[in-house]
Amino acid sequence: MRALLLLCLLAGSAHGLAATESPTGLLPLLEASGAVAGTPWQVVSASPLFCTGSHGGAAVIVVAAGRRIATLVGPTPHTIESGNLSLGSDPVWGSATPTDVDGDGTAELVLVAATREGIGGADLLVVSFNSNCTGWNVTHMVSVPHPTSPSTAWSAATAVSTTVGRVEHSHFDADSSHPAEARPGLGSKGTPVEAAAQKILLLGDQSPQFVLVDATAPGHVVGAADLMGDTDVGWERMAAGCAVDPSGAGTGATGLVITRDAGPTRVALLNFTSLTEVTVLATSALESVAPNTTHWLQPGVGSVFGDGRGTVNLVGTTQSTSTPIVVTLALNGSSTLSIESTHTLDKGGWVSATFSPVLGASVLARPGELQLLGLRSPAAVQATFPVNLLVYGRAEHFLSRRAAVDGTLSQYGFDASMNVTAPLDVNVVKRGLADTHANTYSFIACDTAVGGRASNEGYLAFVNLLSAVSNFSVSGQQVRFWLTVLPPTEAVSSKCQPPPDSPLTPFNETALFDPRLGYLDYAGWALLCGELAVLFPHFVALQVDDMSHDVQPPDGIFTPALVARMSSNLRKHAPWVNLIPTTYYTEGGFVWSLWPDLPKVVDTVLFYFRNQKQGAGPCANPICPWGPRMVTREGGCLAGSCSEATAQNVGGEVADISAGMPSGRPIQVGFYATGHSSLGEPTPRYVRMVMNAILTQGNVAGITFYRMHVPPPTGCGGVVSDTDKGCIVAEIYAGLNDRSGLARATLARRSEL
């Protein structure tokens, strides 16, 4: 039969070997979301060749369970469409792979049944999609009984091409994962090639181990073979790809990666130049990095570090702890597959995984770069805030956002004592930031002090402010800006409206919002903020005020699905912009006990300390001056001098909030200087004490002063230095800037990736 070639171009320059970078050892969580809550999804697949051209080169993600199917797209995976396949039963799927079965340049989804009884004796289901992935159709139901064990189900499948010289055999290939090169009709260097249908290679645990299938041909089976010179059975997972020698010596191999769980755990790289000659090129035992109880999921071949190398990448979960582990192996020389790095991910059982260019459309993505996409098991998904899709990858994707808010010394809004009214005087903001040595300002999108009742003037003032401070520095730093939007609990009562069209922007702001939602179109706010950040790179964060008050259920709207759309809208144009919710310690219970996966779907949190862990504490004394809306003396402590004894409690609350964050995500901490409507207003001495306490905590990357205070016109000195809140913030912020530029001296103890 014709040779089955999975050809990899060996020229080092084609894979960037001349400038190979060593892996950093970091594989952080980049994105997280919930894919259509309520369905126990079984498999996940992703490819830029699903619905080619409709999503800017990013991989379209497909999840399936029985008849249920859903399509998603990034950068943060969010649902395009969900529905049912035209099936009369609910099969259990064992694996899924993208395959161009008809040679039209777009990929179909091949689903492999875990049991032969699932779809009427068929083993494979081929699903095609419309151009924008909002619809699908079952095109083939293929029965391929194993030649020697007809009742045995196939354990894995991958796509291969029989066209000599083609590299498009698999979405795992380091070249074809690049958006420009993944287009149909292009080879690894962009040279035109003839489109050709792909075959489906099946892996079984009995001899013969490999069966080649043409879903469109009568009889379907094209050929079968065993692994030559290897008597092992029980191989369970498989992927096609190109493994390249990282030394740059030009050594490489194309073929298959197979893994097994039973007995000593192994991975093998196979030389697969002919179906009649499947040989082992390199193997590696995995006991040194993973226990024998590790259950390996879909492997991948390609560059997870964005360095152009074709490494072998494995992901598995340990049966004892359900903790995912990622193992990266490199082909060294002609026959050695060496373990290069291991990564333990956040705890939580996975049922399926794939390596694909999920962030392929990002301006930060490198050619050939892959991300790891994991589908969590239903048992690992928390019902009240279900997050079941996790994306891991090169650290720079997240570090670009983290760097934008590290060392934040912020002033928030305006204190009423400043008498700031509309229209906003830009010089008031500039003087306030300069006088207090603040490097960040958080503007409220519906603040009656600067925007009137409907917030229209406020947004126009914000854009004017961004334009006017493009080259404005404080203590040698370009001042950065956040935009704060109010949650439903406040926006409705404040009669907030969506922003009007600004003459300073090339787009129509109002057109970005759903008129049915108005100001409450938070996905629209995110899209607007991404557009603004392109014009004004010193705009670095969208903050959702009091978001933890409005998380589902039972009263909130900030579901994982909505937050994913918000994050994705931000990332489309400006991947450095952060999504930051305001979070409190309790919401009827400790916030991370209620929603332990909430920290995964945001970039960091702005945590406001008000002594909620202890409660009223010393403020329970009847002589303490609580706020005008106080009903009962409980829930926190900000009441005058009574609150001073609680400043030391900030450490315990910060530690608890930080413990719930994903690795490498320091938090922002805010505190009340102006006061609270029911808890009262603290003293200047409290302000000094709590600021100093916050700045001694680990895992803190910034501090927010609520609300903006400035020194008096007569200046600071003598007694005023200890009795004026504006003088206190100016003194402390100035000390931080003098020592460290971005306040790294006092914030250096934050956790690193």
C-alpha cells in the first residue's frame, strides 16, 4: 500500500532551533471558564481547523457527552452554541480528535465510543460543523470491529494524511498550530499543497494494535498493523506529531506518541513511515516522575513554551489525589526520549485533555505555540459556580497582565470632602495623584460626583482623562488607570446608563452594548475596555465593584459563562488588561468556601479589609460611632477609634484570601479611609496602622486607598502629619516610591510563579 507519511521538515530553522529557548519550568493557569453548566462533559477537542476562518486563527473547542455537544472559542473559552446530536441514544465517548475526513480543508470531529453498544454497534461518529460553529450534522457512523476481538472498543484515535510531504496530519503539529500555517492548503513554510482527506488511525489494546480507517470509503478499513518488536499491550492514548531534537542538530522524527497506564507506565515515540513498518524510535519510563497509578490523558506534540521545539507533552491524573501532572519530554539524538520537566497543576480531577492553540489569535502568541486545555470531571466541579475548562500555557501570557498591576499604589474615586463636580477638571486628578505619590487611579464609571445621575458625563470625562495623561508620570512612573463599573445592586439604584459615543475614540461606544441590558451589559463593558486599552496602553484594568455581592446563586448575574465572555472580550484586543473583581471576606460565609473556583476565572482580586473574619470585635461597644445605616452592630469594624485595634487582623484575612488564589497570583488589597455607610468611619491613626499592616503581608501586589484623599492646601507637617489622611497616604506612598520604584521593596514577598 502507499506509504503513510507523517513528515516533519528537519531543517532547524523551520522550527526556530537556532534560537531555542530553555523551558522556564512554569506552566501557569492562563484561563478558566464554565462550558454549559449542568452537563457532565466527557471529552474535549480543539483545533483551528474547526470552522476555519471564522475565529481569527484561534482553536475552536468542542465538548461532548452522549448526545450533548457544545462549541466554544477563546481567548477565554466561552460558548458559541450548545445542543444535541441527532442520535437515538446517549453513548459514552472515550476520546475525540479533529480530522479532515473529506479533504475540504476544514476539520470534522471524530468521536470514539467507549463501548460498542453506545451507538448501535458503531465505533466512530463523524460530526461536521457550519462555517461559524453554530450548527452541526452527523455525517458518518462508522462500524470498525477489532479484527481479533470484535467486542473490544478502541482506546484512542488520531488523524493522519497519506499525502507525501504534508505536515497537516494533526493539529498537534508544531507548525500547523500557527494560525497562518494552519490554513488549508499551506504546508509548514506556507507553501501551497493540495488539500487531501485524512484517515483515522485507531489504537487498540489487542493485536493488531493499529487500524487505519477511511470514514468515507466502503468497508472503511484501509489496513492494520502491530508495533514491530514490542510485545506490550495495553497502550491507551495516542497522538500524531513532530518531535524535534532541541540541540539544533537537525535530528527529528515524525510519528505517533502512545502512552499506557497498566504495569510500568511508559511513553513511546513511534517511527510511523509505513503502516506495515511501525517501529519504536524512543521510549521513556515515567515512574520517576509519576506513580504507576497515573491515568494518562491525550498526549500532544508541539511547543507549549512557544520556543518552536516539538516536545512530547503528557498530562495525567493520579488516582490517589486526582492532581493533574504534566510531563514534557524531548527527543535527544536519534533514540532517546528524555524527561525534561514536570509540572503539578491545581488539584482537581480531569476526564479529558488536549494540546491546541487555544490562544492562537492573541497578539502574544508565538508561531507553533500550544496550550493545554483540560476538562474537569463532574465530581471536581462545584455546583454553585461550575468551572470545568482550564487552560495552561506559557507564563508570559499571564505575566503581561500581572506586570500591569504589580506594585499598585492606588487612589480610588474622590472623597466627598474634595468637592469634585462635573465637568471633571483633569488637573484635579493629576495634582491629587502627584501630591500623594500614587501611581494608579481607579475611576468610577457611574460616580455622581463627576458624572451626574446617568453616568454619561462620567465616561466622557474618563476618556478625556486617559487622553490627557498619556505622558503623565508620578515619581518617575507612568500613571496607570483602572475603570470601575458598578454591580447591579448599585447600578440600578444609581440609574446608571451605558456610555455615550466619545469624540476621542474611532469606534462607537454605545454600539458595543446590548440595548436590552444597558449599563448592565458587562460583556459590553469588557469589549469597550479592550478597545480603549489599545488607544491608551496605560489603561490596565477593568474592576467590577462589589462583584462578590452578585455572584450566582441565588441573586447574582456573574456566572462563569458571563465572566468568561468578559475576559475574552478584554483579551481580544488587549491581552495585558486585567479583570479584577472587588471581593469581601464573607458573603454569608467565607467567600472561597462558597465559590472556591471564582479566583480561577479572574486575573486577581481587589480584597477590601473591614474585619469581617472577627466581626464587630471592639466595635461592638455601644460607645463606638457606627454609620448612619447601621441596623445591628455586626459584620465588621470601622467605627472610629474602636477600629484601631483591628488593623493587626488584616494579616489573617489576607492569608485566607491569598490561599484560595491560583499559584502565582498575588492579590490587591483595599481599605476604608472614607468610611462605610453602616460600619462607620475609621480614624487617621487606623489608616496609618492598616496601611503599614497591609504592606508587610506576603502575596500582596498593590494597595488601594478608598476614597481619594489629598493633603490640605497648607501642606503637611507637625500634628497634621498624623491627623490628616491625605498626609498619611502621601507619606507612605512616597516612602514606597523612594525605595523601589514600583514598591517592590515592601511587596517583594508576594508569591512568584
